Amino acid sequence: MTESNGSAARDQHEQAVQAGRQERMPDWEKRFRAPRVSLPDWAEDAPDRSLFVSNATGTYELYAWDRSTGEQRQVTDRPNGTTDGVLSPDGAWIWWFDDKDGDEFGVWRRQPFAGGADEPAAEGLEASYPAGLALGRDGRTAVVGRSTDEDGTTIHLVRTGEEPVQIYRHRESAGVGDLSHDGSLIAVEHTEHGDAMHSALRVLRPDGTAVADLDDTEGGTRELGLEVLGFAPVDGDTRLLIGHQRRGRWEPLVWDVATGEETDLALELPGDVSAEWYPDGSGLLIAHSFEARSELFRYDLAGRTLSEIPTPKGTVSGATARPDGSVEFLWSSSAEPSAVRSTTGGVVLDPPGMKSPGSVPVEDVWVEGPGGRIHALVQKPQGATGPFPTVFDIHGGPTWHDSDSFAAGPAAWVDHGYAVIRVNYRGSTGYGRAWTDALKHRVGLIELEDIAAVREWAVTSGLADPERLILTGGSWGGYLTLLGLGVQPDAWTLGIAAVPVADYVTAYHDEMEALKAMDRTLLGGTPEEVPDRFEASSPLTYVDRVKAPVYISAGVNDPRCPIRQIENYVKRLEARGAVHEVYRYDAGHGSLVVDERIKQVRLELEFAERHLKGVPGAQ
């Protein structure tokens, strides 16, 4: 009894200590540490079995969730985290991708849903970069896509107890789209025409023979892409839901691959539209993204009617229709942290522990630019007046966009007295195909023209202090940061670049094969074929013009923005004694470890405070 009371007392003391730590922790750090979860995936034939990602242990890992019992268990446990996982349709297995320290080069493993030892999931296939995965309902069939520098893309049919069979191979990038409900058809996205920004589609039988092709590029004369959204969830049904760009934006249509019939939904929605099947095949769950926000609808196939699914104003980052007809969705806004909600009401997954503080809402700004109106999202400290020290936080991609969604990084800058501006430059999604596809050949320079236009507005409007302007971003945003510091040396007070492209030629030769294909599409060829374009778009070309202090963080195992090309840029800074700092960490294209993420943000904040005058500091 005494020992039990002592144990209880120790537990209470530890809880009190932990509560004290949390009370003293600044809000910006709480946002990173607060437990979060992804939208749960669920097994098609065992819908009570789900799989999700969480940072509950301080590292992002996969978790199994049995909804019938409420039991949750951690599936993976690796030093650098795990986020790539797929639940088999029968709910028996969890497939997860095993790479080395974030290098994205590895093999698939699987683990029983109830727990147990991991085992090779696709024996006979050597390590590669992943190029899609589709699992069959029979519990023994998988379609596995692989990408390597030597082979390009290969796709394999894998059956338990049998040798893998290669059913597709091409030098250009491709990927597994989906496997039909009865396992008789395989949809593949490919870029055999050489345009890595706009895929064509091919449907194969399991023996690799072609059933149907659909290509909207027309031999390169029309740059229109297609994407696989999924086969109808009915045995023997040959309808494939796909996305197309024929009216200047992404929209869904139903393609019967057996007859060739196309059923265009012709939804009168202004933005990009994606869709997935309801589990009974009677309708489609529609996700509409427009001007940095999103909303959901149900489309009834029989009546060809569209009905809105109410969601709060903000961003739906993912949604899925359940067998009972309800919809679960991951929602957030810039002011409110993310939560997995259901149309039945309430929160689906509410992880225990510290809750994330909110932040300030965004304000929408439209600025006239050289290529059209530019949408920017602005956050600024509450109760303060400008001009502010201002952070231009540039998104990656480039085919992505900043949205009215919760982001811990920008919120940290706002907490420290900065205004934050995020620019959806040409190349961003959600503003039509022409806006997204505008980057060709003058890569990087086009985006910087848009950023410069928003910078001019920010200064002339009185929001931003021209003597305290930070250009920052990660991945493509990091690339634009380094390029901007050299191309626009008088515009920026300092730059902070995370996992950037710094030397475009070396980056091309060292990066993963799929990104080489993208660069050839963006720039019109290889560095040897179009050297002038690579030179004009490379930060290394302008490094000797950089005036601002530069901070760079880089993952030493990064296959997307490899370390060697960053070292080349840093050596040039060193050679002329330019003010700079470099932080290297043992991971890939970013970190899945919460402590590491917090450390990187702290280093960026401290760098800014050392080099800017009059920064208010943490509130």
C-alpha cells in the first residue's frame, strides 16, 4: 500500500512538473509540440480499421486504430519518423515505406494490423524511390511502382509467394494510379511524351497488355494533364474517375475504359475540383479549392445534382466518405488549429495532451502584377501598428499554394512581432491552369516578379518596413529565397532558406529521377541542352551580388535538394567573406522529429533578431 501511494505521488509530481513546463512554454513552441493527427485512412472491406499519422511521441509515425474497440497503437518507431503507409483493403496489413534517414530510397514492408513483426512486403524488388502503390482486395496482390536513375520507372505486379512481374517500364516518370475493385485493371499515370507536368493515362491488364489510353497533350501541342482519381468501388465496373484540365482548371470526369465513353460532370465551380467515389458508387465526394480556401460537395450520379456539405470557412486538407454516408475531413484555418471532423458532428480524432494555441486570421490582398492579379495572404500582430518587420514566407512546390490553413511556422513569426506575407505567385495551384503553367523556361524569375510586386504593395501601403524585410521559404521557396537575394539584392534585408536549390546544374545531376524529368519540362531540356536557361535560373549565378546576410538549413540525406549543390553555393559565400550561417541536420527534405523542427525555427528566429534592428521580440 505504501509503495502504491508512493508511486501515485510520484506520478502526480511528474504531472505537475510537466504542467509547469507547458505553462512556461511559449505559444509558438506549443504549436509544434501539441499532438496532431492526419485524416484517417480506412480499410475498404473492414471500415472499422483505420490508419493515421501522429506526432504524439515527438516524432511523426504511423498508428493503427480499431474503431470498434477504440484501441490505438503505434505501428512504426524510427529515429527519423515514418509517414508513408497504406492499409490493405481487407484491413489485415499495414504497408509502410522503409527508407534510410529521410533519403526516400528504400523498400516496402508490412505489419499485421493487430501488431507483430515487420516483414518484406514485395520480396524480389530492390530498393528504389517509390512511384505509387495499389493493394488488391484479395489480400495477396499489389501493384508496386519504382523509380531509379538506372531504370527510370518500372511497375510490378506482386503476388504473395510468387516472383514480381514487371508490367511497365519507361525512362520518363510514371506512377501507379489505382487497381480496379476486382483486380482486373490497373491505371497508370505516365509522361512518355516528355512533359512531366502533364500526365497521360494508360490502363493495363495484370499481364501488362494495354486496355485503353487517354492523352490530352496531343503530342505536346496542348499542355493538358490527366490524373487518376480511382476506379468505381464495384466488382466488374470499368468506370475510372479521372481529373482533366480541358476547361482551364482541374475537373473530374468518369471514363469507362472498356467502352471509351466519357461522362463530363461539367460542374460550375470556379476553382480546381477533385473527387472520390462514395463507397457504394452512387455518388462522388467533391473537393473544391479556390483562391486559398476549399469546400466540399456531394454529386449524385443518377440525378446529376450537386449539394453542398457544410464546412467552416478555411481549408479542407483531406476528406473521405464513410460507408454510412458520413464524411470525415481534416479542417483548419490560419486562426484555428487542424482537427478531423465529421458531418455527423464533433471531432473524429482528438489526441490527448497539450492543445495547440490558435493564431491570427489572414487578410486577403490582391496586387496587380506583370502576369495578372496576385493573391497574397497577410498576417500581422494583433493590436500593433505598422510598419512592421515583415517576413515574405514563400511556399514550395512550385505547383502548390498557400491557403487559409493553420501553419505553426508563420504563427511563430507573428508571435515575435513580424508581419507575414505569403504569395501565391505564378506557378501556384488553385488559380487556373494558365497561372500554374506560366513558369516555363524563365523558371524562378517569373515567381520573383510576382513577389516583387507584392513587396512594393507592402511597403507603399505602410504595412512593411523596407529596412526590415526577410525573404524565406523551404524547398522551392528556399530556392526562390536564394535566387531573390541575388536577383533583387537591394530588396531584402536578409534571407533564410531551408532545403533549397542553390546550384541548379549540380542539383539536376544529383536529384532523384522524377525531379530531373520535372526540371527538363520546366526549363526545356537538360543543363547540356539549354545551358543558358539553367544559368539564368540558378542562384549560384548571382551569388556574388548577394548583400544580405544568408541563413541556410539543409538535410544531408536530401534527394530533392541534395547537399552537394548547397555546399557549392556556401563555398562561394565563404570565398568573398559574405555574412552567412549554415545548419546541417541528419535527415532528408525536412524533418519528422518535433524537437528538430523546433530547433530549426528557433535558429531562424535568432538569426533574424541578430541581423535586424528594432525587432520587438517574443510577446
